[in-house]
Amino acid sequence: MPRVYNFSAGPSMLPEPVLNKAAAELLDYQGSGQSVMEMSHRSKVFMGIYEEAQALWREVMGIPENYKVLFLQGGASSQFAAVPMNLMTKSGKADYVLSGQFSTKAYKEAARYGDCKVVASSKDDNFSHIPALDPQEFRPDADYFHICMNNTIYGTVWNTLPDTGSVPLVADISSCILSKPIDVTKFGLLYAGAQKNVAPAGLTIVIVREDLLGEPMECTPTMFNYKVMAENDSMYNTPPCWPIYMSKLVLEWIKNDIGGLGKMEERNVRKAQLLYDFLDQSKLFQGCAEKQDRSIMNVTFVTGDKDLDAKFVAESTAAGFVNLKGHRSVGGMRASIYNAMPEEGIQKLVDFMAKFEAENK
Ligand SMILES: *Cc1c(COP(=O)(O)O)cnc(C)c1O
């Protein structure tokens, strides 16, 4: 069967050259006579993969010396607890912006460990935009300020970062990591699950400024302790070896095949523009996110008729465009068009949508 165009929000498509490389090395990694899946994480050969992956993360994302790159497990959702446990330790306060379901989950989890404040929310508008901020609401003594950069379910993104002064900015970048250049120095901590733009599920990336690696709360499980993980090169226990290796291949693809994150962004903007331009002229389909906050990774849209939405999802699936159904909490459709989705996949989807529109006037 030919490969489908997979618009899944995550786990999602991986670049074909990466899958081919992994397949070619599957049984015998570079003359070691073993698969990466079978290696001891302490072996010289795996340590080589780890070191290369670390160096590539730093190079491709431009991560400065005074930040640690941690390879953890438990998904972005574990960081909803690990962030407060490690960082909410001075005033015991943290500020949160609610821009969707994941930031709300992050806030609820953190509120179990300290004094969390919602400084803005767009819940009343069904999270169709990034909420407006009133800096008067920010607490200058907060231990950190949390945002979710790209709202996977609603298809919105922060284009302008909040100015939090000396309060460290913490961002969940699960669904936009590696999609464009990010100025890491603007953040105290960044975290992401790997399964959207980086690697198969199982790896969680945490990029944290070294001065924030203090003493976590007494209740913090050792596995959640950033300092312990940093001191042990993320190998306090067995790390997610295979996704670390796959992240290395994806970073090599971005660096060598694409030409870096600047080029990646150009490609992603072109892809998203194709789809948004179609939605903006369509008489059947409408985009859900407000224009100024539209995501280039997750594009949400509806026909305005639930039955027609269902018909579209069924027919598109049969035509080889899979996982276009919107998140169960919002309905409609969502095209997740991460780095690995080729431009041709979007063009073919747009052609299919135009045909569907003509047939369903
Ligand atoms: C997918 C996603 C999560 C959840 O990630 P897990 O790794 O499944 O815990 C959290 N935040 C955002 C923004 C996401 O897109």
C-alpha cells in the first residue's frame, strides 16, 4: 500500500528519509552488529549517539552553553508536575495563561503544588485566540510564568511573547518545537513531548537554564528532579534510547536536507499559507482560529454542519488523507501539518477539499 498523507496531531508523520535511514541501520547500526534498540545505554556506541544528539540539539536550535538539554520520559504531561516541583520553590507562586486544554491541564496540575494564578484565559471564546494580557495581573515575585506556545487542539500560536521581566518564562512547545527558530535566551525553560515534530513517542525534551536547577521540593520524585537528571546526563536510569537516536536522525535531516530551522520555517509557512488561502476563499469551509493567532502546525476548520464534517472526514480518509477528524473536545476538522508533511500533501488536500466543496454545494 502506498504511504498515506497522515494529518495526525501526534504521534505523527516522520520524514521519509529518516525512516529509510533508520530502516537501513535497523539490524546493524554502523558496523556494531546490533540494533540501536538492543544496545546498552552505557555502551560506547550508544554514548556516541547520545553525544551526537546533544550536539545537534544545541547546534540546530542554537541552545546556549548555560542551558541543559535533558532527555526524559513521561511525556509533556509529566512536565506539568515536574516544572512546579523544580521551579516553584522560592515564593511558591507561579502565573499561568490558559490558551487551551494543555495549558489548563498544566495549570491544574501545578496548582496542587503551590499558589498558581490564572493571569488570562480565552476559555470563554472556546480558545479561538491567544488571550489579551494585562501586565498588571503578572506577579513580579512569581517563580515562573507559564504559557503553551502552540495550542495543538485549537490551532493557535503565540506570535508575540509576554514580557515577564525577570520572572522566567516557561513554555510547553510540544507541537511547535523545531518548526522555526526560537530565541532560547527568552526562556527559563522549554519542554516538549517528542511525538509531534521530533521522534516517536517516548522522549520528552527539557531545555532548562542552569541557574534554575536549584533544590526541588522535598516531595519531588528522583525521576522528576532536573538537577539529578542533569548531573547524570539524563541517565540516572535507562533513557529512551530509540527515540533519542531517532531525534538525532530528524535533526540531521533538518540540518542537512532542509538547511536549518530558518528554511524549515519558510517551508512550514508556505504549507500553512496554501491551506489558509484555500479556507479564506471557500464558501463551505471556515477556519476556526482567529487570523492573527493562526498556527502553522495545526489548522482547524469546520463546514458549520456536523453531518457534512463527518462526511468529509469519511471521504478524505478513503482518499488517503487520514486523521483529519478534529479533537474529540471541539469536533470539526484539524490538519496537523508538522515538519514531515510534504508540501505536495497539502496541495493534494486542498485539491480534494475543492472537489468536495463542488460536490456538496
Ligand atoms: C501533545 C501535547 C501535550 C501532551 O503530550 P504528552 O507527551 O502526551 O504528555 C502537551 N502539550 C501540548 C502542547 C501538546 O501538543
